[in-house]
Amino acid sequence: METQGTYGPYVRNHNQLYADRQRSHFTPGMPGHGNSINFGVVPTPPRIPVVLPAPTVPLPLTKVATLSPPPPTQTATTTATTAPTTKATTTTKATTTTTTTKATTTTKATTTTTTTKATTTTKATKATTTTTPEPVSTPHGTPAPAEPSTDPAPAELCKSRPLDLVFIIDSSRSVRPAEFEKVKIFLSEMVDSLDIGSDATRVALVNYASTVNIEFPLKKYFSKAEVKQAFSRIDPLSTGTMTGLAIKTAMEQVFTENAGARPLKKNISKVAIIVTDGRPQDKVEEVAAAARAAGIEIYAVGVDRADMRSLKLMASQPLDDHVFYVETYGVIEKLTSKFRETLCDQGFIACGGEDGLLKVLKLETYTDDAKLKGLAAPSNLSMNQTLEGHSGAVQVVTWNEQYQKLTTSDQNGLIIVWMLYKGSWYEEMINNRNKSVVRSMSWNSDGLKICIVYEDGAVIVGSVDGNRIWGKELKGTQLAHVAWSPDSKILLFGMANGEIHIYDNQGNFIMKMTMSCLANVTGALSIAGIHWYIGTEGYLEPDCPCLAVCFTNGHCQVMRHESDDSMWHVASIQWNYCGSVLAIAGSLRNSGAEKDMNVVHFYTPFGEHLRTLKVPGKQMTAISWEGGGLRIGLAVDSYIYFANIRPDYKWGYCSNTVVYAYTRPDRLEYSVVFWDTKNNEKFVKYVKSLMSITTCGDFCILATKADDTHPQEDTDPEAGSATYVLVLCNSIGTPQDSKYIDIDPLFVTMTKTHVIAASKEAFYVWQYRVAKKLTALEINQVAKTRKEGRER
């Protein structure tokens, strides 16, 4: 049967979606679309053209170089003075001082290393209310920072879908006052780990014993501070244990729209967490079943004397995920991380492939205990669900983080929206124009709107609940990409010919985007991707670039907003003497600036931005390195400036020995020299891919990339996947021990017993052991003992 609704004609009638949860395709274990679930090894398809992890948990970093360099991040102060020389000073780690015959300009070089972060993430849920700064400026790129929140920042915020969450707390006589205080701490820590707000998670509290007291409803408080203060004011009731009555009260008086629960059509999960330490004095089985049938997901937490059978009768299925038990109230706080893992539902990965292949995978949770013990993250799948509904190759996959929806489209133009229900994914609604193929889909920052673009130029904007907002036919164009601005006021449409057109959120054309990176580029162009960071986790700095456009020919452009006209004009480039640093000099024009700014950017051979030097004057025309690479000359107007360069030398000092490294044109390795300053002897060791030298006492650590020249020992269980190796050497370069690690050792330090290596995300501690070096007194004592032994 075909009916008209939402984004277009439906193949099946799913228009009464939210009012009909008992249909077979919503009920786990019954036949219907999206209910083919297989656990185990994922079968390898012929080809998987689309792999889209749900946003939020970043994986490895990728470093890239772009044609548009990162903006300077240092601040400058200028003071008028008289100086006799013309000299500029810069360092790769410290400050830059520019001096002319008339004025001295001091520039604090605070530029940090710039990389492009390839964020492969594994989470289908993210909060929206409090984490995204509210835009206060007219540009649609980087919003100004929001006012700081009064709520304390938790160690780990749950980027969960919005919930209507009701705590049902037993305060009967068996719960002592000190124990009840522990319960309140548990509730506060739970709130700290969630995103609380009117459009995020709402919280209510039901306090019960022989009577039931609704301490506050869902519509009462919308900030963490208010909820936690309300928790602190609760007193125990101290009589009886009427758990069934408490569940009935919550169902009939708290999970209602009048009390603040969201309407059913908004698909907000209703969750009840019951905490009790005794056996219910009334019937719980029937009332709990009625609550579950009404769509309330029930978690049961038992403490000490709690009746396990009653907990299982109350809780939702599967019981392993909904029933918890702790021995005492003193350890109930440990359940916070368990609930965070359960309620956050993070770690989903959607994979689309040929012949309608669509899978949702989820890795096992990385437990707090495993983190504390330093164990590797689990690699087993806790979900491997096949979603059935597509017949052609799945070409577009996109997540709605806020509302936990997965939107997919295949080569036949069929669109399916999937929803997460009781731990599994089910088909929610479908759409097919039967005219063209979907090329791209994008949800806006709050998850309320989706923009769908078709190859034939059709554009449809719909709401999260399936209603069509507006549609438009862009005649004579072939669409390939679409992206929302962070404030949802702008839509970018990428064309098949490589052009990008800017529209407002009502479908009105504004202008064609200027792509400076394509100046003088000829031939066919194709857009590889458009990504606009929406500021969910804040920005590195004010006015930070957040819009990236890349083309298949390798050209990329990074901008602050869609109309950013900042242009980078390159005047001169030159490598230093050993090819370790590339200097690019030119002028940068910022939006609204009266004049261009002269800058020199320094890069590694791998495109990593090292530092930025601002140079005064009207126009910089050329640069040149000194032969030894310790100075660089800058031609600006009628002046010549000189900048002193302080290289990042690899060196250290241990046991009267200077250890240093340098490169030679006749060798691919680093030459590491161990110079015994006392005896004036040198020992040379050749090391590939040397990263750093660290020294302490009688030993040094050489941090390198692992390769075939560092044979990994079979006894080292971590060696198989290690990327880097720490080599412990003595003062003449003889290896004493080694350790293989899988984190990038950007920072390495050591003591006489330990080595600590750290990346930007983690650190590794290695307690090394070497043969003890005996003093002369100890040698004499050993010799004396041996002589006495022979005499006896």
C-alpha cells in the first residue's frame, strides 16, 4: 500500500509510527524488517564503499599539509625604541623579537603544532543542550564562546540521547541515615555524568517506604546544580517497603506530559532506576509489567538484603543489563560507570555495502577496571546486527547523534530511517522519490532537521519526526554534497562540477563560494568532502577555522565560515640545509583587516606546522636560509631582517657523556654519538627513525619507530602491534633493554628506575632493570666475602 507523507511517498504505511510500538518490526524476537541479528565474526562483503562510525570517540590522528596554512596564533606587542641593527629573532620553542633601526617589535610565538584530525568515531549519541556554544556573532562559522556553566564539569560526560529519567528510591527503616547519604551521593554522581536540560535529559525523584512521595517531577529542574541541591534536601521516610506502589505512582503521575514527560511522538526514552535494599511488601510483577508495556525501561538496583527474585520481576529485559547488585551502600557509587556505559549507548559503527548490506556493530565496553590496570581496549563485538530493507548498494550512511537515529540510502534512491529501541536497531520510516539517487544527507546541529540532496538537483528538508518542511528543485544542476552551518542558518550544496553554492535554511540562493585553493587549476574537478565542525566540544581558540572543503585532486581549503575571504599569498619558499624544516613566506589577508600581514610558516617534511613568525612591514618578497640552518633572511620592503633559529636538537648528558644525534648525506639513519667528555672518546650508533634522546644517571633512552631493525621478542606480548620502541642504552651506546609501545612517544622522561612516555592522549610507565654497577667499596666487600668463604 502506498500513502503520501513526510518526505515523499512511502512504500509502506509507517505514518502512525510512534503510536504503534507493538508492530512486529518494533518488537525484538518477532519477524519484521531490521530483526536479523547475527553475533560473531562479521562476514566480509565483496566491497564496503561506506563505513561511517557514529560521532564522538576519536581514534588515531592523521597529519596532513594543506595549501592554506593555519592562522598565526601568537600575540604581538610593539614598543617604540631606537636600535642600531636590523635583526629578527625567532625560535622553534621560545620567543620572536624583531628589531629595526626605528622600532622594536616583540612577538610571543605561542603557536602550537597544527594537525588535521581524522576523527573516526564510534558513538551514535550525543547531547546537544549544554555542550554547543550559543552563536552570538553574525558569521556562520565559529560562534563566540558561551558563558561558562555553573555546573562542575564531570570527568566523563555522557553524550547520550535525551531521557526522561526517574529515580525511585527506597528510604524504608532498614536504610540507615548514613546509608541514605550514600544513595544521595550516587544520585549526584549519576547526574554529573549526564547531560541535563529541558531539551536533554530530564530528572525526577520518587521517594518511597510504606508511602510514596514525589520529591520533584520532570518539569521542575533543568540544571545539574538545581537537581543536586534537590537531592541534598531529601529526608528518608523510614517505614515499610511498598515498591509496587512506588512504580505505579511513577507510571501514572510522573511519566506524564503534565508532570514534564515529553510526548510519545518525540521518541524520548523513559527510564526508571529503582534502588532498594529489601523485599517488597506488595505485588510488583503486574505493575512492573504494565510500566514496561507503557514504554518505561526499568533498571533494578539491589543492595545488601535485597530480594533478587523481586529485582528480576521488576526489571526490563535482558536482565543481565537491567539488574544490578552491590553488597553495601558504601560501594553503590561504583555503579555510576555501569549506568553511564548503559545509558550512553556509545560505540556503534554503521557499515553499508553491496547488495543491500547494512550492519551496525558495537565494540565491547572499555571498563573502568581495565583502564586502571592499563589493559588494552577490547576488540570483541558486543553487537553485530544486520539491518534488512535495502536491495541495492548502500551509498549514504549518516547518524543523528542527538536522537539516536541512523539514516541510510541505496543506489535505488530508497531512504530508511532506523531507530534504537531496547538495545537493537529497527526500521522507523522509509521514503523513495522513485526519480533519482540520493547523493548526500546531513542532519543539523540539534538533530531536528535533515537535508537530503538528489543527483537530479532535488533538495528536501524534513524534520526528525518525519514531516516535510520544504522542498526545492535546483534546475540544471547535479548535486553531490550538503552540509549545515553550526547555527543551522546556512546550507552548503556541493555540485558535481566542483562548485559550492551557499543557500539560506529556507532554500534561497545567496552566493557561490570562492575557492582560493583552486586558483589557476584547470580540468575536471570533484569534491571529496565538505565538513563543518559544529563546535560540540568547543574550539581551540576564538575565530578558529572550522569549515573544511577538499577536492579529489588533493587541494583543500580550511575557513572560519562560508564567506571567509582570508587569502594566503605565498611569496617565497625554501628548505633548510638538511631538509628538516620548510619555510613558507607570504602575506595573509584577514576579513575586515586594513592591510595584509606578513608571516612565515615553518613546517616539517610531513606537513606538521611548527611555528608562525609575524614580520612587520608592507610586503615580504623573499626568504633565504643560512648554510647551517641557524638563521634565515627575510626581504621586507627596503629592509633585510634576520631571524635566529633554535633547532630542536636531539641530545642529552649521562655519566660524563654527551649523547647527540645528527644526519649525514651518505646515510639514511641518524648518527647518534656518545662522546665521553672525560676520556675524549666517541662511540657512534646508527639509528633509523630516531624521535628523541632522554638521559638520566648512567643510561639514556632512544625513542624510535619500530621496524625490522628492532627484532621483537616473542616473549613480549605487546610487540605484535607495537609501533614505537624505547631502547635503553648505556653511556657507550650498548643496548641494555627495550620496550615496545603502541602510543606515540611525543614526550619522554626518565629516572634511575622508570621511563615515562606520553602521547597527547595517554602515557606509558616502564620500570626498567639493569645490572647493578658496584662501587669500589662494594667490590672489595664482595672479594673479602669470597676469600673468607674459600678459607672456611
